[in-house]
Amino acid sequence: MYLDHFAALDPAPAQFTVCHGFGCSERTHATLSHDEWRRVAAIFSPRAKNARAEREQIARAVALVERMVGPQTGTDVPQWTHKDMLIFPNLGDKSQLDCVDEAVNTWTYMTMMERGGLLHFHHVTQLAGAGSFADLRNTAVVQEINGGYYAIDASIVGGGEPPPVMPLAAWTGSWPPDLAKVAEAYPPPGPRPDAVARR
């Protein structure tokens, strides 16, 4: 439903839409220059040797795009505190992102990566939702080719940080998940994508 209502049908680096303001109440057009998109593509070089490594690349690339579009959309400010990995409501603040904004945006960024030929082990799928009224949440999802589904939830971390990657079954389970016990909950520590690009 959220993709039908809020996502651009054919996002491309030269023109795409970013949701913000909670529940995609604000939609701002954004662009990435050829140089900026090359920095995104550089994260996928060398090509990942397996699906898990590619998921780590995806998470780093999503974080980089988020940092690039922040100044264009006014979302490059500290985001509100989380409690139990859920965002405190702050309706009316256009600079803030909730799980709907993050899910749609992450889908947009990953869709551009897939259409740009950067993904070899995954397809971008529909969003997933889970929880009750008290902890309703949404996430972007990729499916490993001939394999399982993985949640890539940028709403769990601060803006511009690589989002956690976890099996969708773990994400839809009891909340908050114990990330220490969820295999592949976070990408391994490493240099920030923009630091790599400056070398």
C-alpha cells in the first residue's frame, strides 16, 4: 500500500522521491549526480562473493544515499530517540523519519541499485509490516535469489548509519529482537562508505 501511494514508479539517480515528516506526509524530489552515484556503485566493487556479503554492501550503500539526500530534504539532522527500536512519534516535524518513511526510502534506494545492475544475489521485494497498534512497524525487504527474505530496517538506527539486516522471520517475531542473537543483525564494522570513496 505504501509503495502504491508514495513511491515513485521508476526511481532513478537523476530523479527520485524521498519520504519524510512521518507517514510520508512530505515528499521531496532528490537527485544524485553522476559522481555521487559512482560512489554508491563503488561500494559494490569488487563484486560480492556471496549473498551475505552483498547484503552488507546494500546496507552500506543505503546509508551513503541517506547521507547524500539528507541536505536536499532537510533530514540531515539528529533523528528522535528510539525506545525498544521504535521511533517516538513527532508528527509535524518535517525533518524526521518514521518507519514508513524509512521503508519507502530504502525500497527506493535499493530499487535504483537493482536497476543499475549492482545487485547479483538479490531482488528487491514489497515492504513488510508487523506488530500491533502499539508497535506497528514497516521495513524494506530483499529476497535472496532462490532463497530467503531479509529485512533491511533503517528506522532502527540513526540517520546515515548502515541499517540492520536480519532474516525477515526474526524481524516479524517478538519485538524488539535480540540483535546479539540474530544472525547477521548488523553489517560488520568497517570504514564508512564515504570515507572509502574519498581515497
